[in-house]
Amino acid sequence: MPRKRSSPGLDEASRNFSAATDALLRHPLFAPLLNRAHVIRTAGNACPEDGWVAVTQHGDLHVHPRRRAESDEWTYVIAHALLHLGLNHFQQQHRPDEWNAACDVFVTRFLADLKIGRPPEQLREPDLLGGTEDRLYNQFCADEIPKHLRNLGTAGPKYLDMIHESPGQQRWRNSNSVDWQALLAYGLKQAVAGAIEVAAGHAQSLSLSSSSKSPAQKARSWFISSYPLLGAMVAGFDLVEDSSVCTRESISVAAVNAFTKEIFINSVFGLSEEECRFVIAHEVLHVGLMHGARCQGRDPYLWNIACDFVVNGWLVEMGVGSIPRFGALHDPELRGLSAESVYDRIVTDLRRYRKLGTFRGAGLGEMLGERDWRMSSDAQDLDDFYKRALTQGLEYHQAAGRGYLPAGLIEEIRALSQPPIPWDVQLANWFDDYFDPLEKRRSYARPSRRQAATPAIPRPRHVPFEASLEGRTFGVILDTSGSMDRVLLAKALGAIASYSMAREVPAVRVVFCDATTYDQGYMAPEAIADRVQVRGRGGTVLQPGIDLLHKAEDFPIDGPLLVITDGGCDLLQIRRNHAFLIPRGRHLPFAPTGPVFRID
């Protein structure tokens, strides 16, 4: 929605101005334009003292902050400024005064035919010339601008109401991607459809709700009838296209509420049917893949950004609809990565990724009502419904051969029916990758076994090769800084000790790190759990401990490292196989190359 910067007072001038903008936001022709514009109604803006409003090619509407006028007069002058954008009047001409006057005459005639608002007294002119902007411009250049047509601009006499700003003066981040002509064309289409509805008696007045079936509703019907993967999911949601509701919820384009089963689409944004397919699929995949529940202590907004990159990548691969013309979060370099992996990447560049916007808007997450959902007694039923709808949709989609599906999406859908693997099981699997069961041999060297049936016949027993124990070890880099929780340390050390003993690891190389490095040497697994007294508790510097094991002559060159930290460390350079053990909800300040296990 347009961002208004006005005084907080409820004076009559402000009320009239707000009433005018509300009226235009309900009008199908002007709503798409005003929704993408940026209204600036503060002292010191670019509007002249005796003007009404000046508009820039970036969509900034500089409105006079103190002028008192009726609401229908404000409706007229704002519509005048918006038409300059929609009619592509921001063109560089050799004689800007004549071009501005020609455009003003054309817009004034357009509004007179449309009967929108009421022109202020100084902007009224019954004797208007006919013709296009180019024809009027050539006429004014050949002769001169008639005196009675010089004051039709909304910036007042002696000023141009169209201000050409350089790219460096751009105030709105996404304005370069706005196709103002396409928005006006969409608005005309909606207005014509609404007028037909009014003429047929199906609607009382021309408004955004006049059209019998919007592009979003057509897109919803397409999913239900033609796309089995998401058909059941989409059928379970209601579409909310009320622009006033979207304004109240701060929804620029779209959002979803899994608790109330509603998909919000801002109708004034002018999405086509193909764009609505993309947006609807995007929102239901957020819900179906349990992105809200999978946040698990991560930064909610950055997690939403990471999920957007993954979901949009899949939709582009599948060819579901088309990316909205204003753009979406999509990076081909992230193809094949899970949302968790993408999150680990983007948290290393917070300054860049916090500037990105979701379909709801910059700094706002799309998944509404997540707290209400998780706290309700129906949460489990809703989870089961969404999982079942998506898994059955996958079966129907594949059985009918309805199109290509990315392997990552199939894997995530199938994983919905499986409980998440606990961190300790993941850690155990990591141990299995590096420590195979010891090979055993038959030996008579020690007391042999004898069977009761044949006590005179000695039988060998199986014993492990002693030589196979050589080099069977790994390194532990333990963050002992003051920010580390003692319960976390106890859990981590206990798990390491138990898994080491279960896999017959004779000794573990342990290094404690805080502000300095404490090399504990090799320790028996049981000593790690029972008799280790953690030293340090100062700052966090892990790299010297890692370098120590890189250079240690008594540590195997292929020995893996397990780094236990809370994430409060610097960039680490690790040149051997490794993994990280960190608390759930924390993140590393760099993109890890090894697996990351998160302790609950």
C-alpha cells in the first residue's frame, strides 16, 4: 500500500485527504497505481507553496502538507498526478514546459470524461483542445501555450507538476521495477468489467469487488481442476482479496494464515492470472511444508526469506504460473539446497538480506497466525490435514503424470510423514561415517570358550585386531567461553563420551578454547564425561585450537573434528572433515561446509 507520511493530528484537512485516497483505493482504475505510489505529505517536500501535488517518475507524490480542500478536490488532483504515471508522460522533450502543458490538457480532458472528483476552482477550464499529447505538444511548440491552458497543472502556476529525478534521488526501493502503464491497463480492464457488472444489475456501484471472477479466483479454480499436487491444499483455503483487510494487515501483495485457512491477495496490486498461480502456490507450499514449525528458534524473517528462495526456485522449475513482474526472491545458485542450508548462508550477510522483501513486504513475514495455530487445540488436526493433502496430492500428481517435480520438493513432501531425526541420532550417524565396526579375529591366546557338550574341545573367541585401534580417534574443539551454557556442555560431552565408547574409540583429542587455547591431549571417552573440569570461561577464539590440531604430528591427518560452540565465534578455516554442534536457535556467522547438529 502507499506509505503516507503525514502529521498524526486528526484535523479536517487530513481527514479530507485520507478520504480522497481511500476513495481512489476503492476505484478499480486508480487503485493499482495508488497502491504502488509513495505519498509524501510532509513539510519541505517538492510541492511548491501554491501548488497541490507534484509527481516524480519514481512514483513519489509530493502533496502540499497544509492545504485545506474538500475530499473530492483531493481525489481529482491525486488522480491527475497518477495518470501522468500511467500514461507514460515522463518523457524527455526539448521543451518541457510545452510538453507538461500538453499532458495536463490531455489528463484534464480524460478526467472530465471520467467524472472523477471535482477540479479545484483554479484548475477548471471548460474550453479544452482536442488531440493527443504529441499533437498538442507540437501545436504549443509551433505557436505558444494559450494563456487559459497554462494553469492546469497541479503544481501551480510557473511550476511543472512532473518532476524528473535522477536515479540517485530515488526514494522508493522497488519503484524502478514498476510498470505504470501495465498497472493502468489492468485498472482499465477491471473498471470495464465492473461497469458491465453495474450495467447488468449484478453490482450497485463501480468498485474493486464488482468483477464476477478475479484473476486470483481463476487461478484457484485452475489448481483445483488441473494441478493435483496442490489442488487439495488450495481447495482448503479461502481467498481474501479485500484491499482494506490487506491494508490493515500490512500486506503489500500476499500472505497466508494457516490457522484461519485464508490466503490474502491484495487485489489493487494488479496481478495477472499467471502471477496469481505463482503467488498462491508459493503461499500454500509455505503451509504444507511446515515452514512455520521448522523455524525452531531461527530469526523468523530471515527464515521466511530462506524458504522463499527455495519455494520460488521450485515453482520456476515446475513452470507453475509466472514470477510477478515486480520480481520475487529467486537465485539459481541456490538450486538444490534446503531451506536450512539457505538460511545458514544468508545469516552471514545480514546487511544485504534484511533489505529484501517477501510478498507481504520488506521486514514482514508472510506466515500469519503461526502463534495462534501452535497454541490452539486443533493444531495437530491442522498439521495432519496439511500433511495429508500434500502427500496425497503428490501421489495423484505422479500417478497422472501431470508434470515435472523437483527432487528436493518430492523429498520434503515425503519427509512430512516421518518424524524429524533428533540431534543425537544425527550425531551418531556422523560417528558411523568415520568409525566402522572393528574387524575381529579368532584367537586361542586368551581363555577359550568350551561347550558343555564337548568340554574337551577348546574353541577360539573373537577379539578385535589391536593394530586397528591405531589412528582411531577424532578431535573435539570445545568453546568454553562465558556465553556457553553449562547444560549444553554437559549434553554435548555426555553424547560424545557415550558414542565414542559404543564405537570403540580408545581416545579423543580434546582442545578447550576461550580467549586462549588449552590442549588437554588425548583423553579416554569415559574421562570426558566424568572427570573433565572445563577451564577458561573468557572470550571466544576457536581458530588457534583448530590450527593446533592441523599441525599436531600425533594427530591423524584424516582425523575428523567436532566443533562445539554456541555460534558466537569468528570465521573459521577448517581444512579437514568436520561437523558443528550448536544450540537450536543459534547460527554460525559463516556458511558451514560440514554438517551442523543442533542441540535441543
